[in-house]
Amino acid sequence: MFLLTSFKAIVLVGIFGRLASLQINESSKYKSLADKNRFRERKIAPPRGIIEDYFGNEIASNAKIYQLHITPEISNDVNALLFRLKNILNLSSKKIALLQKQIAKKKSWDTTIISDNLTWSEFSRVNLFLHELQGAQPVVSIARFYKDNSSAHAIGYVSEISPNDLRTKKYLKDLNIEGVEIGKTGLESSLDEQMLGSPGYLRYEVNAYGKKIKQVATNTGLKGKTFRTTLDQNIQKISTEALEGVSGAVCVMDIYNGDIISMVSSPNFNPNSFVHGVNKDEWRGLSENIDKPMLNKAVSGLYPPGSTIKTLTALSALENDIFNPNQLIQCKGYIDLHGERFHCWKKKGHGILSMRNAIKRSCDVYFYEVARKLGIDRLSVTAEKFGLGRKILTNFKEEKAGTVPNTKWKLNQIGKNWYIGETLHSGIGQGYFLSTPIQLCLMTAQLANGGFKIKPRMLVNENNEINNLQKYLNYKKENPNDPDTIDQQIVNFSLEPLFRNQENINFVKEAMFAASNEAGGTSYRSRHNDKKFMFAGKTGSSQIRRFTAEEREAEVKQTEITYLERDHAWFVAFAPVQDPKYAISVLVEHGGSGSSAAAPIAKKVIKKVIERHETRTSQTKQQIVEDI
Amino acid sequence: MMLNRNSLHTPFAIRDKVFDLDFTLLISILLLGVISMFAQYSSSGGQFDYHAKSHAIRFVVFFFFFLAVSFINIRFWNDYSLLIFILLILLLVVVKFFGVQSQGSRRWINLFVFNLQPSELMKVGIILFLSNYYHKISSSDVNKFKYLFYPLIALLIPFMLVLSQPDLGTAILILISGVVITWLSGVKWKIFAYLSGLVIVLAPVAISFLKPYQKSRILTFLNPDSDPLGAGYQIIQSKIAVGSGGLFGKGFLNGSQAYLNFLPEKHTDFIFTLYSEEFGFLGSVFMVFLYFLITFRITQIGNVTRSIFGKLYCYGFATAFFVYVAVNMSMVLGLLPIVGAPLPILSYGGSSMLAMMFGLGIVMSCNVYKNNTVS
């Protein structure tokens, strides 16, 4: 009996002990487990941040979209419902079969999205028949919307998360929102994390089978951050129009603060197509197009800079005291060096010319001689100083660095010694040189602003502060007779000069003026006569294929060879000549020559840029700061 | 053999006998009955119509049955215990061949009004029979082989019948009830040790006869997290429910685990989990106390009743009752494998309720007729 009682006591203690351990010691653990059982959370995407242009126009906005969801549980007969919807929305049998498969996989109370982007007429048709469509729910939601395609490359597009995104983008790991779209390219990609905002959630109670019992809490989350860019949507449109029908890019930059006013690549694509999943045919059309519409040529297209580099070749030679600008050289159409013949683009030759005329008429022979004396290493130092061979934008993943070759680079990358012949080719921007349109735009801007370093930017920063260069400029305007030398000003305003002697910069600028505005200049035919729009520019063409001796003899024209073998056409310029404010670079793939293909496009864009200068500057700092 | 008419039927005698009832036991049973109705009400998600209603009706009906049994002389129960036992064996045989099958086991007889589960009644029947058996033989004969043989057979027949239904839980409980009585009557430890040894030797053979679901239950008990959505699900969810109840519980009708159906079998085997989730540690301790009080009172009655039959029956039933409670609670608290053992009075189920009330009724009869000797 005693044994039995003690046995009972032990069991009793055991049960009490277990109860205490479960309900007192580990209670909080089990409480959270019970809540985990009980609650399900569905994260909901907050409205994505908006991307505006400099004037507050929305480039990437959020628009209402109309969706149709169905919940099989509410419907009497899902297949009948699908059949009805098939007729109303003209869905294909394939799509219906796909939906049936999706529905079969889910629980009957889970909703399935029939269509995530109905047109208004489809949506109203569904609403009209709604009384006989039990189980169907029309839903109004919001999604990314791009008003036009002109900024498709600069802004980029959003699309659904891919497995690769989840692997590479850390911030997506905790996000886990069904149906959220994330930025894939352009600013949409680089600003993605901030534009996503913080997700909200719907918390609801579920039973053991996962059926929703009731909604417990909602949190709408925090709207993503809105960004104001330096782009001007009007100019984006003009640039796009100017590039109509050709493959190429246009970049426009404020030469003092580095604002990128326009960045356009052609042909473009419709970014809206990607928001709800691009269809196969459209994707094939885009990916098989030889003009590569998906490529942002302004930052990822790599092309030899061609004759546009002559500005830097000349500057480098002058800065290094290798050449006197007045030195005359005779161009016979070619020169021979160590038994190799180097041709000028002009078969007959330019005759005797000075450096200014060599830039104006873009003589190759003159710059062969300059380059030969200068050497590749000194040229590469100048080119790098002006922004070539490196990424110049912050956090723009498509951007490519390009190449500025020198002896060391060749030894490291190719494993061979540098030949003097390569120096000659490099001096006229052929050979190993590779650059992007945005780099050449920056180069031109930094020449145009008097040789000062600027940092290109696509976003208006929150304080919209003016930089030292602008301060110096304002000071100069107010005190035109200040006796301080430029060297003194550099110290006063802590400027970052890219020159040793500013005279050399001015010489190059003047030569560019001549190239555009004096008879015989390479871009003379595209000039503006109105002083307000007058620009100074340099043409260029990057060679795709060297002509054979026979072709050269026969003077084969670019328009006579196959499209893909034609030279790329370049034009870089700054305007207005009197008081430079903007720099532009234009690239036309396989355009033939810069003067005929690229300069006319620049002419159109420059006019619009200058016309809008007033509007842009009247947008005061205060307004922008308040708007943001 | 004869009923004592005087003590049973005269109104005067009944009034006398009413005061001989053990009121502590009576009130404890009533209290448990009331709690059980609330628990069943909660198990149906706050509806009376579903489980709570029939449970309440059963409790009331069987409570009167309990009172009726209490007022029948203890001699009657002694005299008829063999008959009752044989009747129950016959019922088990009937179940074996004509029973109602449900979820893979054959446990019930369809009586049209309700399905009777004879194995539940056998839990009391075996105690009744063995008490009677050891009452009859002299205490010096208890350890003789001949007198060991009968109880062993009497125990193994219902055990095997129930095991083959299959119903491992009830079979074990019947076995335990029988063993307890045998031991209380003075059978030596040694004999139990030999038999246990034999069982251990035969265990691997027995295990090969277990149904797959029974094997998996034992395996999951050893490691419930190995298969959280399969067999371990019940244990895990039960522990979550109890643990999340905390010190004071979530409140009546607020048990999320039960209400949202995470808890399996919440109206039968896991009714204590539901109660514990809603009333917390304090409520659970109170309930354990209540059960312990009942066991204690039964033992007390065993102490005061004069007949060997009564004493053996009370001690045996007290221990068996305690074991039922302990097995059920240990099971839902994850201390024992899930074997399917209802919690007396609280669990939904007519046969279990009938058996318990019948068993308690005989205990009460032992108290009412404590001074009667049994031939």
C-alpha cells in the first residue's frame, strides 16, 4: 500500500512538473508557436517610389491597374466560371488550361489571378456580367507605369523577381512579397532598395487547414522614396525623335554641375511591357534586333572615340610642351613610318596646316605626327584625367568603363609590347581606345567649362547645393574685373583643374569653334547661325573595318558598304559658344561619318536644350528642395 | 445470492442510506461533470448542440445510474461479478464478429440508441471479477500455481480480444487493472518479475504483430519532431496548446489551438489539453487535484469497508482510475506515447462514461454498505 501511494505521488509530481515546465518555464516559447500556428501574414507591397524629371514631371509613376481574381470556394462551378470568363475576356484555351492547373494546385479558398492587367473595357465588361460570375473578384491595384519610352534606358524598368535577383540582392531576402516588381535596369535598379519602401502586411487567423478565419491586422507599410532626376523629359523626347530610325545614343550634360539633362539610347523599347511580364513575341523581337534595343548605348555601348579624341591629343601635346600650335605639317593623304603607310581620311591630303586647322578639318596625318611625338603614355594620362577609361556614374550597373590603352595596359592585358604604329592609331582615336557616349560627353563638358573636373550626376541631391565651380562662376559674373589670376582663383575656390595652362584648353575650344562655324570645318554644314544656339564641336568616326588598298584607291564611300561594316559616327559639342553651358555627345552606330550622321542630330537637340535653359534655371533651388 | 429487500426498497431505508453516501466523492464527481460540460461546449467551438448536449445528457443519465448502483447492496455486486465478467467477454466476442468498424478498428456494438464499446466496460469488469475471485480464495492460496492460472487466463482473454480490435490503449489499461488487483491480493513480486521477464523476451515478437500506425506512434513518441506533420503532429500540437496556456490560460472559449482545429481529438483523448490551454497551469493543477481527491476518497472507502471484496475492489479501482488519469495526462503532455486512452468523465464517449460511473457506483456501494459482510 505504501508502495502504491509513493508510486502515485511520483506520478503526480511528474505530471505537475511537466505542467509547470510547459506552462510556466517554456510558456513563452509555446505561446509564440501557437501564434505561428494561428496567424499567417501576407506581405503587401507599398507604392513604389516615383521617378521625376528635373521639373517634377513623373517619368516612372504608379498607375491604377485592373485585375481579376477568382476564389474557387465561392464559385459553384469553377470550370463553368472559367468558360464564361474565357468568352468575356477572349482568353485562349491554353491560358485556361494553365489556370486550371494553377487552381488545382491551390486550396479552394486561395485566390488565383486570372489577369493582372485588364484593359478598362475588359474590366467594365467583367463588372457588367459580375452578377453571373460568382467567385470572380475585380480588383483595382497599382503598378508601375511609364508615360513614354524616351527614358526607357536611363530609368530602366521593373519586373517580377527572378531567382537570380534573390541570390544577388541582399535586400530582397527579407522582402518576400508576392507579386512585387523590382527594378531590373537603369535607375529603377540602382535606386530599387529605397524605392521599394517598407512592406506592409495583412495578418489573419487561419485554422489547421490553412483556411482564413478572420483578418486581424493590416499595415500599409511605408511608401518608397521619390527621386528627382536631373533629366528633362522634354529633351529626352527631342533626343529620341532626333535618333528616330537610327541606332545610337545622345547625352547632354550641364558643363558646370554635371547634371545629365538627357541620356537616350535608340532604338528604345516599351518598359511597360516588362511590368506584367513581356510576351514571347515581343521579347524575341527585342532580343533578335541587330540594333540591340535593350542595350543602353549611352553607358554600355563601347566604341573607339575616333577623331573626337583629337581634342585631347592636341591638349596633351600642348600641356606637355611637345608641340607648338603654330607648327605646320604637310598632309599628303598619308605618311609612312617604318615602312608602314598611315592614311588620312582625305585621300588627296589636306596640304599644309597648323594645329587649329588640323582640328577644324580633322586631319589624321597631323595627329599621327602629334601622337608620334607625344607617345601613348602621356596621351593616356590626359584621356584618363578627362574621364575616359573609367565608370563615371555612381551605381549605374549597366555602365561600362571602356579602355584607355597605354604600354603597361597592353603588356598586362595582351601580353605584348606596344608598337609605335599603335600610338599613331590611338592618336586619332582608333585601335584599342574604347569609350561610351557618356564619357565623351563628360570629356567635352570638362573642356567646355575651362578644364575643370566635374562629377556627372543623374539625381538632384536633397540640398541641391551648388559646387565650387558654380560658386567661382557666379563670382566671376559679379566681379568681371577681378585681378586675380586663374591660378589664384583655383586656390580661392578649391577648384580641380585638369590643365597646367588654361590657354591650352582655350586653344582647343577655339579650334572646335572653327570646326563647326568656319567654312571647311567638319561640322560646318550643321552649324546654327543664330548666336544663341551656336555650338563648337568635333566630329569623329570609329572604324569598324579598315579599307583595303583597292577600296581606298576606288574611294569607296561609307554608304556603299554593308550596314554592319560602316563606321560609327560621333559628334561632340558644347553650346552656346559665347557662354558655354551644355555639352553633348551623339553617337550613330554605322552612321558613316560624324559630320553627316551625328552632327545634324546634335544640332536639333542643342537648339531645344538652349531654348529650355531659361526654364531650367528659373527652377530655383528652393522650389526643388521643397518639391522633394 | 438474495437481494436484501429491506435495505433496497423501503423509502425510510433509502433516506438513511443517502446520508451514508461519501459526499466528498459525490461532489468531486459532480464538479468534474460540470467542468466536462464546459469543456465539451468549448470543444465544439462554443456550440451546445454538438458534443456538449449529448455529453450533458449522458452525464445526467449515468449520474443517476451511479446513484442507483450505489444503493444496491455490495453483496449483489459480489454475487454477480462473475456473471457480469462473462457477459462482457461475450460482448467482446460479439464485437469481434459483428462489431461496428470505424477507422480501421472494430470496437463497437450497434445498440441503435448508441454504439456500445464493451472494452471500456471491461476495464471495470476485470477489477470486479478479480476482486471477487481473490475474495473467494484463501489468502494463503494466492501464490499457488493453480490459483495463479485462473486470473492469468481471465486477464489474457479480454486483453487479447481488445488488442485484436485493435485497441492497444484500452488493452493495456485492462492489463494494468488486472495486474494491480492481483498484486494487491498478495501475489508475490517474484511472479510478476518472471512474467515481466517473459514479456520482455517475447516483446520483439509482439512488436512484429503491432499495426504500422501503432509502431509509428511509439517511434514518434521517442522523437516527435522527426515528423512534425505526420504522426508527431498530435504530440507537438498538444504541447503547444498546453504550453501556450501559460499560468492563467487563454480563457474559456479562447483556446486558439483547439478553436482553429490544430488540436486533434480535442473532445476525446485531448480534452485535457483543451482545458489546460483555456484555464492554464492553475486550472490544470485544480483538475489534477480533483482527480487525486477522487482517487484518495476511493482508497479511503476501501479502508472503511469491511469486506475483502470491497477493499480489493476499491483499492484496485482507485489505482486503475489513477492510472487512467495519469496515462491520459502523460500522453497529452508528451510523457507517454499516444495510445488512445480517454480521461475519465471529461472525455466525450458514452461507454467510457458508463464504465466510470458504474465503477464509481460500486465504490459508493462499498461505502453505503460498508458494514455489510460479503459471503
